[in-house]
Amino acid sequence: MQQVLGCQVSEDHFAQWEKLFITDLAPYFYSGGLELPDESLILSRKAFSAAGFDLAFRDAYTTYAVSSAAEWVVLLTPPQFDALPLAAQQALLLEQCTHKRGQVYSWERVERQLQDFLPQIESRCISVSGKRYLVLDAKIWRLFPSDLRRQWLIDFITADTQLNCLSSEYAAKCSNRMVQQLAGTFAVTSGPNCFSTTLAAITQDETTAQVIANFWLHQEPFFQGLERRGYHLRTDLSVSMLELCDAVLVWHDAQGQAQHACYLADHGLVLNKNSQTWASPRQLLRLQPVLDDWQSYDYEIRVYGRDA
């Protein structure tokens, strides 16, 4: 077991992450005009979006954040990439940096870890406006020894948040058994999100709660689940109330769309999962750090609770 952001991660869990972090078949986004082999697997962005790639694949390469100016995607394994002319390789690497695809690392961030692999990684490096970048793929990932892959994963996970889960002693204070069970855990893969974590926390049947906790839940079934469990919008309650507990907090955007949710248990402790990615832990936190973590967004926090 190793602790990451205050959560315990097993060896099996790390092994699973190593497999889904980088895939043999990788997407290379580009805006057009590249000379690629006629038999390349090339998709339009519309076709790529409609394809059945799982959530872990999309999260690995943050495909949802890639610029819309990249109208095409070519899917390549490392040997296929190596078989391309050097000019095409460099053009594709440049496009990944330009369009902000995932698995692109600034040289300053990774230089220290890569000193022993400089000759091997040169074909995956590109300079853009005087800055050097590495576009990581399965070929390079397999070069790394296990300890480097482990540290790379930890650095990747902790780059997004510095919040550490409160210890199991705090979880034991909660009367909610599902909070106790879920706090300090990671999902094995992408999908489980803030809505599934929150709904699981207020589900009394533990078997059902575990199923929900590992499910990709959309807003509509989330709010239906709140209603079935007796939680409804409480305009008389506010996050500023010190005594507030057993409440679901939902962040709504300007259009009224729910963007985030968490469960406020007793003793001012919150069960929170920031996103659907495997790298986002289910953490037990104090309320204020959660509010601070989301304060940069122009969201309205609504409180859903049961009648007294």
C-alpha cells in the first residue's frame, strides 16, 4: 500500500492505472494538410466523438479539451508512428502541443526524470516557440522502470490538487457508513464522478451504494435519486450555517446546469470527488477547502436536504 493524497492505493490498483494511463493505439489530432499513409485509420472529429472509446481512453488524452480547430484524428500505434517520415512525425507532435491534447509534458516538468532516456525519447520531443515538449506514448512509457512509472502516476495525480484526504480517524466520526467506506479511495478506472459518489453516500443499502459509487451518473438520474431518498431543494438552508449536516451541496452554473456535487455529513466533514477521472480520489475533507477549491467558478451552491 502507498498513500496518495491521503488515500491508500494498493499494488494491484497501481498496476491497473499503468495499463490505462497510456494505450498502444493513441489519437493524434491535426487540422489537415498532412501527408499520411493511405491506409491510416483517420477519423473526422465527429466520427471520433461518436466512436466507442471508453472514458479512461478519453481521459488519458483529455480528448474533450482538444481545440476544435483540429478537425481530424489519426490513430497510430508506436510502430506506425515510427514508420512515418520524420517531417510527418514532427508535424503531428507539433499539432498535439498546439491543440492541447493530453500526455504532452513541458520539458521543465519531466527533464529530471528523463536523463537516462534522452536518446530513446528524442523522436517524441518537439520544440514550440522556443520551449521543448515530450509527447508521451506507449513506446516511451514501456522504457521506464516500475519505480519511474509509479512516481510519474503520482505526480500526474497530485498535479491537479494538493488537498489531502483526512485520516480514517475522522471518517470513523461520521455516522454515515458509506462515507466511512468510500472516504480515502480511488476508483479503478474513469467514470465514477461527483454525482455517483454523492448519491452513493446517501444510499442505505451498502451493495447498491457500491454499485452507484462505481457508476458514471448523469445529472437527471442524480436528481431523481435525491428525490427518491427524500432530499429536495431547501431554500431555507445555506452553506454558511455552522450546524448544517446530512446535506447535498450542488454547484449550478448560470444556465442552472449542475456542475458539481458533494455530501456534507456530520461534524462538518464532506465526501467529495472532483471529477470522473480515475485520478480523482474520493476524499473526506472539511467544508471550507472544498468551497475554496471551487470558488474560481461562477457557480451558485444550492442545498438539498431532508425535512427535519
